[in-house]
Amino acid sequence: QVQLVESGGGLVQPGGSLRLSCAASGSGFRGYDMYWYRQAPGKQREMVASITSGGNTDFTDSVKGRFAITRDNAKYMVYLQMTSLKPEDTAVYYCNARRVMEGSNYWGQGTQVTVSS
């Protein structure tokens, strides 16, 4: 069992930056692939960034070059560094932990990011 708590969201002007944090508790964090998803009003939840247990990363095209995902296995933390933010990045951002071999899939409660002048 893994519990996830996101933090770091808020209101930021276009072009600004935010760093989201995801604190995980429970056992076996190192073995989980970690994801950041987002859901804007009226839209489907979409995968934004991922980092595997081995450290490989992937991003949706709209955030490539602007967002970075990192993990600190010693602290049970995952981060999403967001730069050059745009109004279309406005959404609730969710942290997700997945271990495909076990069928494990855990979600945090989300944190709101609003990009507006």
C-alpha cells in the first residue's frame, strides 16, 4: 500500500515556474514507476510526465522542454519542475504510483495549478 500527497500548487503568472512535490509513504517506493497526470475542467485526465523505477523519463509533447520530473528514493519524493508555464497548463495535477507486475495503482488527492495574469 502506498499513500501519495501532492503539494506545491498555486496561482502563477504566464511564464512563471512552480515545483510540485509528491510525498509517498508505504513500502517499496523504489520499485514503483511514478507519474504526474493533470485534469483540466471539462477535459480527460492526461499523463504529463513519468519516471520509471530505473530513472527513465517521458513527457507529453506539450510540456517537453518546459517540465522536468525527478525522484528522490531516499526521501520517498517525486518532483515536477514546471517552467515557462502557460494558461493551458492550468489543471489539477495528480501524482500516481504504479507497479505493473503487481497491478498496483495509487493516486494522490491532487493539487491545483492555475496559470493566469
